[in-house]
Amino acid sequence: MDGQVYGAMGQPGVGFLMAIVIGALAGWLAERFTAANMGLIANIVMGILGGLLGNYLAHKLHIPVFGFWRNLISATVGAVIIITIYRAIAGRRY
């Protein structure tokens, strides 16, 4: 690679613990945006999965994602997409 140290989400400056924190915040924000009713663990899982999806989509669209705020935004957008797709497939259960 280029000698840069990369964290858990593949971005500089974001380690494993910060990925959990960003995931929890992003899941909570996505829960509020979609009016879902999930618990803490589901928020963290949705936020981490949303972070993976959001970073993937940002990479495909050539949008640079690094640092806390950009990771939080991309993870929230990804989590909202995941919750919306889940609701479309499974029905509105939560």
C-alpha cells in the first residue's frame, strides 16, 4: 500500500473501537430517520453494516470518506438504505 496506517473501516484514523462508536451513532441516527424501533445491539449492527455499505458506495462514486464525521455520514446513509431495503422485503415490523 502507500505506507498509511488504516483502521477497521479501511479509513485512516478509524480503529476498531471508534468503528463501534460510529456504528452505534449511525445506527441510532438511522433509527430516528426511518422511525424504526430497534435496540442498542441492532443499532450497532445496522451502523457497522451501514458503514460498510456507505464506504463501498462512496468509493464507487469517488467520494473521499475519512475521519469521524465523514464515516458517520456514510455509515448513517448506508444504515438508512439497509433499513429501507429490509422493510421493503420483510414488511414494516419495527
